[in-house]
Amino acid sequence: MDTRSDAESSSFLSLFAALSYGIASMAMVFINKAILMQYAHSMTLLTLQQLATALLIHFGRQMGYTKAKGVDFTTAKRLLPVSLFYNANVAFALASLKGVNIPMYIAIKRLTPLAVLIAGFFSGKGKPTTQVILSVLLTAAGVIVAAMGDFSFDLFGYSMALTSVFFQTMYLVLVEKSGAEDGLSSVEIMFYNSFLSLPFLLFLIIVTGEFPNSLSLLFAKSNSFSFLVILLLSLMMGIALNYTMFLCTIVNSALTTTIVGVLKGVGSTTLGFIVLGGVQVHALNVTGLVINTAGGLWYSYAKYQQKKNKPAKLMSDPEAHRK
């Protein structure tokens, strides 16, 4: 009886983690796009999101709402490179949203599996299955076709999105090789990630010239109720997205998180054509996005089949870097 109850509880938690990550991830893309249309300082926005996360967890621990442990410098040292790559990925992704419409942003981010395969080839990993290779090539072909029909093409935005793909790939490969996040809860990973990123992000907003203009603009816009609502939503959803992403990866697997991200992208691509504007519909662009989405779904299916047919103890995959 207890075994059945535990199994049902575990299944519910797995489903909840996957659904909550999908919803939070989809909402975050649109909220970030909305706020960046009014407040273009993406590095400052990311700094505020990470500061809010660190403070919330710190005070939550002080008040007994979470059992997350305090800072351990050995753990912090181990997680520092991972945190830098993760935040570089998010920072460049935010910067790209200033110039790239949502459907194209999602299409470019789907190039991550291709980048992971290339990194795996140079690092001496085993050859992926034919289905995986063909699916990522189809995804990449879709991006090229869609870009040819993108009348709102923005070179800076595309460059930022591709750079984000590079850092996301490095993050996945580094975590797989180091096992840096093993043994930590989702809340602890969030706290270390936020805590370690703050000095790096503060340095960036000074070097890039965002500071102090970004703070001046923030105070100037604080008189707008609608802006404050979107900013508050952005901070809250930043925390929710990080938590649900790490929770989904720990409770299920990073492969599940990747598949949920692809399925979320299908809905986001569709909504992106009608929400927040910025998309000029062209047959070539739509065709490319359909090809890209089909490649993403095929990749998810191929990875699922690969995992199902492979013994768990032998599994080694950039997306499945920890259980």
C-alpha cells in the first residue's frame, strides 16, 4: 500500500515538475520580450532577477521556509565555471530578444543539440544515432530557410542568439563532464547560481556602459504602473523558471527538460506570430519554422528512443547530465 502511494506521489511530482517548467518557460519568453520593448538594458534586468532570487532564498532560509544549506566555498568553487556559462547563456538570450522576434528566437535556440553534437565529436564522444543526426540537421536547415524569409532580420539579434547557443552548449558539456551539480537540491543550485553570478553581472553592466543609465531609466519608469507590473512579473518568473527547470531535471532528467522545452517551443512559436508583434509573415519564413519545429520534435523522439533502448548505467548524454 505504501509502495503504491509512493509511486503515485512520485508520478504526480514528475508530471507537476514537467508541466510547471513548460508553463514557466513559455511565459518567461513573452514577459522578457514585453519588458525589453520598454527597458532595453538586458544585463541589468538579469542582474535584478538573480539578486531577487538570491535574496528570496537567503531570507527563506533565515525564516526556516527552506532547508537549503549556507554557502560552502568548496562547492562554490566547483560551481563557478558552470554558473558563468549559464548566466552568459541567459544574458545573450535576453540581448537577442531585443532584435529578434519570438518565433525566430525559438528556432535559433533549437540549434543547441547540433552544437552539442559538434562539441561531442571534438571531445571524442561516441557517434550519435542516425535519427539524432538527421533531426538536428533538419532543425538547422529550418533555421536557414526561416532566416531567408525573415524581413525583420537583425544581425545583432541573430549574433546574440547564436552566442547564447554556444554558451548553453558549453554549460551542458561542462556539467556533464564535471558532475558539478550532483548532490544539490534545486533550491541550492538556484542559490549558488545567483550568488556566484552577481559579481560577474555587476562587472558586465559597468563594462558595457549600462550602469548608471540603466538605474536612472529604471527609476524614471517606476512611475508607470504597467511597467512595474511587468518588471515584478519578470523577477517572479525568473525565480519560477530557474526553480522549475532545476526541479524538472532532478525529479525527471535533463532529457525530459529538453523535450519539454521543445514542446513548449511549438506553442511559443504559434503564439509568437500574434502576441507582441514584430513578425512579418512570409511563406519562406513560415516554411522554415515548420521545418525547424518538425526537426525539434523528431530530435525529442529520437533521444527518447535512444534513452529507452539504452541501459541506464551506460547512459552518457550532454542533455542528461544528472538525474
